[in-house]
Amino acid sequence: MTKKPFPQIEEEIMKKWDDDKTFEKSIENRDEKDLYVFYDGPPFATGTPHYGHIVAGTLKDVVPRYWTMKGKRVERKWGWDTHGLPVENIVEKEMKISGREAIEEVGVAKFNDACRSKVMLYADEWKKIVKRLGRWVDMENDYKTMDKDFMESVWWVFKSMYDKGLAYEGYKSMHICPRCETTLSNIEIGEGYKDVKDLSVTAKFELVDEPRTYVLSWTTTPWTLPGNVALAVGAKFDYIKVKIEDDIYITLKDNHEEVLKDKSFEIVGEMKGAELEGKRYKPLFDFYVDKELENKENIYTIVIGDFVSTEDGTGVVHLAPAFGEDDMNIGKEKNLPFIQHVKLNGKFTDDVEPWAGIEVKPKEDPSSTDVLIIKYLAGRSLLFSKEKYEHSYPHCWRCDSPLLNYATGSWFFAVEKIKDELLKNAKEVNWVPAHIKEGRFGNWLEGAHDWSISRSRYWGNPMPIWKCEGCADVKVLGSAEELEKLSGKEVPDLHKHFVDELTFPCEKCGGTMKRISEVFDCWVESASMPYGQMHYPFENQEKFEKNFPAEFIAEGVDQTRAWFYVLHVLSTGVFNKPAYKNVVVNGIVLAEDGQKMSKRKQNYPDPMEIVNKYGADALRYYLTTSSVMRAEDLRFSEKGVDEVYKKVVLMSMNILSFYKMFEKDDELDFVPSGVNNVLDKWIIAKTNDLVLEVTSHMDGYDLPRASKPIAEFINELSTWYVRRCRDRFKQDNNTQAVLTLRYALGKLALVMAPFMPYLSEHINSEIGNTDSVHLQDWPNAEELLIKKDVLSKMKKARLVTELGLAARDEAKIKVRQPLEYLWYRADDLGSEYNEVIAAELNVKEVRSIEGINEKANRITKEDSGLKVSLKIEISEELMLEGLVRELTRQINNLRRQKGLTIEDKVKLVYNTSGTNLQKFFSNSELVEKLKAATLLTDIESGTAENEVKINDELIKISLID
């Protein structure tokens, strides 16, 4: 048996898998018609893998390995997410440019070529780490979302949605990222909320027909005030007029004490909100007073709004229809002017003269522009109050910039139109953990809104929409071939800088059809992954349709409202089916202190350092058995990996080393049902019970409950079966014990194969199997061998033993010291079990307590209705017999130090003046026991070197060849 560190063994196994093409064989030896399909969400290669990737990657390796062993053909094709803002941001930094205007100055073709060169930045690092972690996936024949075939499938998906009336162009108030100059979907917005402190303002709007009477309006976005066109009040709310010095103020009655705090006031009137409707006020800013605006006759008036709340503020909402959904809707309803005083890049337009070109919410200092607005209002006596306001605010999940609520045009998927179908199809899906189905996912579906799918960016999949410059007719294409036919030109690439050059005549008016400028939201590509990876429907049509929906998908809990959701939307929209049958949701891996893992803080160990120290299997098993596989957070602890390494990996290796000392000819027949030793019967029952339990939980995709019994079995195999059978193994007639252990190890290797692929392969090889464990079938549990009475009695025997050991511990008597007997109060387990108990407790006799009334010095222990009594009196005969074990321990230590094996026969030379030790060596029967226990040829008195203490007596011993 090798003594190499296990991580080194793993690397040797990894190389052998490569040399033997074991992964490829595991797929090829399964029937092509019996596919098990799972979808793997593609990661970006613009950063290296972290623990979140490792958790999901382990999950995505365990399940396919299991179903492969169950006889399924599980093809595993790796994919890369290659488009989008992460790549664009990297290129902008390298080019030292920022924003769309700068990109277009550089040139879209040059910019996109630079993006293409960066998308696979860390691909080699990913390949190395994924492979080392034992994950089997085809990374050589991968797909990329930037591949023409993949992009074409996305076009087909969009056209399918469009033809069904599920894609449309609209104008809505949405969140935009001013840094990226594009809209974000609700999916993306949920990724980046942060608790921030902003400035809130209560502004004074003076009524035209009541000089020095001001309506107070509270806002948390002072930068929107230059775009104000109206005020909204609640029709049925109670408002009051208060006098402060010579001015009158109107505010909500319910909140007036909070609004007017620290001010001396007198209530001079009261009214309903409806009485304020139609009143005009003077604008805070004069930027648009002389500008031509549509519906200008309705500007700067008070209107009734159903959305006005009494919870916070003054009960008066300032309306800027370009910057909020409620504002935009009431603006349309009341025919209010539309003022968009901020550009898509988040900067004031030239109309806002004092601050033209200034960012309204700069990333570096989000409140700086609000301060300018406040100073302006204060200088004109239009500021009533200001204060810091803490709230949760959305930020761009890509670049971390504060988002703006902004009215703009976009293309949408009509999610609300198919909500009933989404909810119906969702009922067919099995979720692990189950509560997410109706909870997090179900609630998100219930509240789902139409999905903004167009982005004003460059490095992405262009939307296949051509518009006529003359009549504005729209044509949506679904393939590259269709574009080639219409344009009369070859289409080698579908990216923006290629297809934007292609035009064709309008069928309606003969004008020129040009592509719109937008690209798809990257989530459209992620949601199209089932079709794009197979270039469906242009290829693999029969194969795809026979295997859709997928059997299984898995990702982190953050993808519940992202990838899981968008997959479901497109599959429902296109096929009216769910995209998947089973979902396993993993949680988030945190640092040990509960904080988010941070490279800057260096609050977690590097994953590859952990792998190099403990091996991939220890890390995999630590993660697989944890609650992180059930959508709960995990505080990563290196101690946890270390514990797995010691209690699972090293303990398995020790069992294997023990087996190798006694292994038999592989051709020896073994019939597990024919064993007669109770320990053999027990471990065979336990082995098959393990297979049954792991199979049951793996079929239910419950990885923690499936994997945890493996460690428990290894512990029982080592600390009970091997421990109790050591003497049997050393005997000449040890065949049944050895073959029983081989049987248990063989089944264990198969059962642990999906979870710990390296260790299982090592065990499988070391016990003499030439075929890889990963090319073998999943074991069937032989239920007839799961003898319930054996398991029950052995469980009770172990409890008796535990209580006996507790009694020894209380009496401070080592187990090496034999005692006379132990009694237990229960039905007699029978001689076989009593002998096992006696051997473990080192007592001469074990039996049920019934019928024994002898008085003796004993210690009694009780648990779970079981009571034991241990006689602790030690006679001289017992004391001398105890020296056999004490000396055996010391001699075996010396054998190990000298590097001796069981094949090496030596004699013992001793020298002692200890009275009890001299009595021992004069007892021929005890000496023979010592010789047998320590494989000695002879024992004699003489000069020895190694001094040890045994029961307070000194002895010198030496081993002589």
C-alpha cells in the first residue's frame, strides 16, 4: 500500500482517466437512445472560479455521474457566456474610454473584435480547476454564446415569440444604468440592491392664486425636480393649512407633526385633497417656462393620484413623468407635458443650464448633484427642509453604478400575457428544496412583469429586427439563411458590426430596411441555451424534441429569479412546456465569519490551496453533505474539510491498508448470503442498507441526505467491523472475513463514486478491479441480505458497549485491562452478540442480568431503557492478563518504528525488575498469548534498549531479527 498524500494520488488518477479516456467511455458505453439531459448554465470566463462555482459544479457532476451509473447516456457539453457588459467594461478600461459615444468613435468593429479577444481570458484556468475538482464535462467541444450557430438559435427563439404575439416594442419607465447607457430588466435589478444614505427634500411650491401659500412635497430624488410638471394628491386624504410666521403651508394632516417638526406653527385650515385639484403653482425652476412642450396647458397643476400614500412625507407627490412608472402613467392619463431633462448617460441636458452635462447620480458621490439642487432651492427660499434618508437602492450588478428610473423605449417579451401558462407549467417541476417551488419561485411568477429584452450596447447578439426607413414597417428574421436571401450577401458572422451593414428592400413601400441598433439582453441568450447548444431547430431536431424538457438543472438560489425564471419563460412561450423536470438549488458560500467572501479582505482560503492540501474529494464531500446543497448559506470552514479528510478519506485509506495486508486471490468465490459470522452478516446488511438509502435519496435529488450515510458507514466499517474482526483476520482461516471486507469495500466504492470520484476509483483499483468504477453500473441493494434482526440486535449490542465503556471511563480502568463480566438488563441478545460485546469491552463474560444476584463492586449505566452493570474488581489473574494488551501495544509501536510488516518474524528481549511483570513472564500461557498477538518467534530475558512504563513498572525491550 502506498503512503503517498492523497492529493497526489488524485492527480495520478486524473492522468489515468485522461490516458484511458474514461470520461469518454462512460458516455460511449451507454445507449444513444437512452439519454439523460441536463442543462448547464454557462459561466463567464472573465474571472476565475470561486466557491460558488465549485458548489454548483460539484452538484452538476454528482448527479450526471449517478445517472450514468444507472445506465443513462449523460452527455455533458460545457458552455461559455461570452457576451455582455462584463466584457465591454474590461475593454473600455483597457482602451481608456467610457460610454457609447467613445465606443462609436473607436468603431464598433474594432471594439467588438477587442471584446472577442477578451472573452476567454481565464478559460485555461477554468479548464484546469474544473478538471482537478474531478468534474467530468466536455470542455474541448464547448459552445459559446458568440458562436454563429448559437446566435442563430436565439434569433429563431425571438422570432417564435414574435410570431405568437409575445414580443413587442414599447415605451415604459424602467431602470437604466447611466454608466452602461442601457436598460436593465427586473431580473437584473434584483441583483444589486444596496442600503444607502441619500438626501431627501421637502420643497415649497407656491400657489399662483394664493401668494405665500406653499404646497409641500417630499422627494427622495431631488435631481428629478427640474423635470417636475405637476403635483399629485389623494382625493380623500385630509390636508391642513398651517401658518409659520407670515407664510401658509399645505401638508397631509396625518403626518404633519413629522413634517413640521422643530417648527412653531398654527393650524389655520383643513381640506380634502379633492379641493386642491386643478390649482396651479409656480415652478421651482424656469428652465422650461419658455420652451415649446406638448400639453403645456396642463403644466404645473395639482392632480388627483390613486398611488399617493399617507405612509411617508407630505401626501403630495411631485410628478416627473420621465422618471417613474406611476408618474409616467398619470402623465398619460392627465395629458401632462413630458420633460426628460436627463440623458440616457445620466447627465443633465443642456436645458438645465446651471448644471448641463453633470451626472445626476455619480457613482463616486451619489448625493453630490442633490446637494447642488438643495443649494439652489435654499437660495430662492424654496427649500422647506432636508434630511438624510436611508433606504435600499438599486445598483448595476455589472458596474456597481446607481440606477435611474427612466422612461425609454425597449423591446419586451409579453410575460404577463402567458402568466397563467407559466404558473400551470411550473406545477410540473420538482424543486429541491421543495419550499422554493411555491415560495421564492412561485411568488416571483405571480408578480412577473413584461421583460425588457433590448439593450443599447455593442458586444451582444443583435436583435434580428429590420425597420423600413420610409414606412417604419418591421420584419423579424429567424435565421442567417433568411438574411442572406433578403440581402443577397453571405453572412459569415451575426454580430452587430456585420449585420448592421446588411439592408434589403421593404416589401410594402420599396424603401430600405435597416436593422435596429439594439442587441439582446444576455439573459435571452442564457434562456436560449437548451436550443443554442444544439443549434436547434437547424440541427439535432429529433434528438432535442425527444429529450425536452431536461431531466435536471442546478444553480444557486440567486438564479431562482434569473436563469431558472428565463428558461421557464421562453420554454413556455415557445413550446408551452416547462424547460426542466427537476431543479436543485444551492445556497451561498460565505466566509467563516458569515461575511461575503472578498478577495480584498482575504477572508477565505484559496480553493486550489484547499485541494492541494486535502484533495478534491474532501472538498467535494464537505460541500455535498452541507446545507448549501439545499439552498441555505454555508460558512466555509477549512476545519470542516480537514475533518472530512481525516474521518472519510484517511479512514477509508486505513481500512484499505488493512485489507491489503490480508487480501486473497480474486478468483475466490464469495456468496454473501452464505456467511455465518454475525459481524459479517451485519456489515453485509449495513452495506446493502447503505445502497438502498443512497439510491432512494439520489433518485429524489437530495444530495446531503444521500451522501451523509457514506461517512457514517465508513466509520462503522472501521471502528466496529474491522476493529472487532482484527483477530479473525490474523488467523489462518480468515477467508470469510477478508472476502466480506472486500465485498463491503467494492459496494462502498460504487456508492461513493458520484460524490468522491477519486477515492472511489482508488478503492476500486486497490481491491483488484481492472475496470474503472465509473464504467460500472450502480449497485442494486440485495434486500434479502438486509437482515433487520441482525441490524437491530447489533445496534443494541453497540449501545451496551457504549454504556460499558462509559462505566470503564468512570472507574478510570483502561480497556486493555480485562474485567470479569458485564450484565445488561434486556432480552438476551444471544451468544454471538454477547461475544462481540465481551471482546470490545475486554470482559470475560457478557449476559443479560436476569437471574444474577451476586453482590459485587460494580458501576451501573442506563440509556434508552437499557441498563448495564460492569464489575470493576480486578483480581491478580485479571491484572496479569491485562499486561498482554499493554505489552502488545508497546511491542507493536516498536515494530512500526522499525518498519516491520506482518511477514517479519522477530523475538523479544526484555529486562525488568517489576514484580507484576516478572510474574507475567513466568506465566507460560500468557507469554504464548503475547507471542501470538505480536507475531513473535520467541521471548527471552536479556539486555534491552527501549525503556517503557507499564502499569507503573519499568521494562526495557528490544526486537531482534
